[in-house]
Amino acid sequence: MPPCAHGWLSYLNWKTSATDGPDVGVPATSPPEARGYLLVIVTPAGPHAILVRAGQKMQTVDVGDQRGTAAARTVALVITDLIVDELDPHAPLLAADSPEPPAQVEATAGTASAPAGPVSDAIANVRTRGPLRMAATAGVSKGIGAEESRCFRAEVDIGRPFVGRLIVGGVIGLVFIPRRNQGRPDNLSYAAAMAGVWTGWRIRALEVGLGPFVSPYALGGDVEHSGVLAGAGALARLVTPLSDRLRLVVATRASGYLNRIHVTWPGSGGFATPRLELAFTAGLAWDGTP
């Protein structure tokens, strides 16, 4: 067993023997339980799952899209809970100056030879949670109508695990059209802020969500106007790991508006905000601690 694994397992310092003294006369070839040892086995149980066995207890841990130290921390917490549940809950911790040596804990990547029983209800209720994810993306959006111009947009959002794979989050952003057609009657510029909340699901590399938003806007040019648009949208994005915490994000969003503005210039066409808008963005995300 690697020294680092032995260190954090041994610190528990639990008495695993039924006697107050050392295990006298127990052959070295005896099962770990007979020698006063507690065998901990960690094996893969699928692409995103780990099977943990501690003595007669076991639990499958779904680590989701966690990687590196985040996944290791989740598995370590479950191992600790299983060890505590397996040992006598009434056994006291050894005093710091106690002459009795601390119990040893074995960890191996092998397959358990002894049958494992079900985990107690308290341990079975342990749930893993994904990371707090902050994303910044930029791209373009356009309504489906001919007078609904293409816009540039930038967004920042944050999503936090809530229950299981369910996540909740919020988003703020900026949508704008640079000034165009200067010197003509239909010259204009458009800028709008956007703020919304959303709820959705995180399924491995895919995130989907939906929620309402509001968008205060200002139309500039020969025709000036301001107001607030409102609606709701649906989001789907693919998240690809670049490192332990950094992610590449590619997203698409469909937004429906409850209200709109429409301006017409005789002989020069018109401008309208969309009823239905499609957006395509890309950027980076950072996974923090939930």
C-alpha cells in the first residue's frame, strides 16, 4: 500500500481487535479480520463509479464527472464512513500516550474473497455531488425572422449541484449590435443586458437547463427607444475537461420572448427583436468546490 494511503487511513486510530492487548497467537496467514486488521478494497465499478469495500460493508460511489483530487476526496469520505460503520461504534479512540499500538488498515486493489453484506441505511444515503461550475462564453445569436438581425453576445453563468444530478444556476450577459448604416435613415445600434435563473441536469459531459430571463434594452440611432424584454429559454452545452478544473464549453440556447420591439423605415426595411432566438456560444468553465 502506498505510504500516502496508509497515512490518512491510519490516522483514524480505531481499536479493531476485540481484546485490549495485541493479537497474540494469531497466524500471519489468518484473514485480516482475525488479525485485528480491517481490509479496505477499492475497485472500478464502471466508467464513472467506484466500488468500496471495508470488511463486510460495501458501497458503490458515483463520482460523475469529477476528476483528480475531487474524485479522490469523495471516495476517501465514503471509505471513512464505511470504516466507522464496520468498527464497534462504542469503542473509544486510543489516547495519544497509550502504549497500545494503533490498528493497521490494509488497502489493496485486488478482488474481495469474502462475501460482502449490504451497507447500513445511514451509509447508503451518502450522495456524491458534482462541482460548482463557473462558465464564461461568447458567440452570436439571431432570430428566425428576416428583420431580426444577428447579435453578438457574451455571458457568465454559475451552476451549483442541488439534489443528485439536478443543478440550479444563474446567468448574466450582454447582447449588442454595433452601430450600422451611419448617415442613412435606418442607422441604429442596439444593446441589451440579460439576467436569468435556470435549473437543469448535469449528465456526465452534457448539461441541459431551462429558465426565465429579463433583458433591459436600449435602441439608438435616429429612432431611440428603451424598455425591458422578458421570456424563457432552454440551454444545452457540452463540457470537455482540459485539466483537473478547467473545462472547454460549447453551448446552444433557444430563447422565446413574451414581447418585442419593431421599427420600420419607409423604403429602408425595418428592425425587430426576435420572438424566437437561437444562440451559439463557446468559452471556458472552471470547476470549484461545491
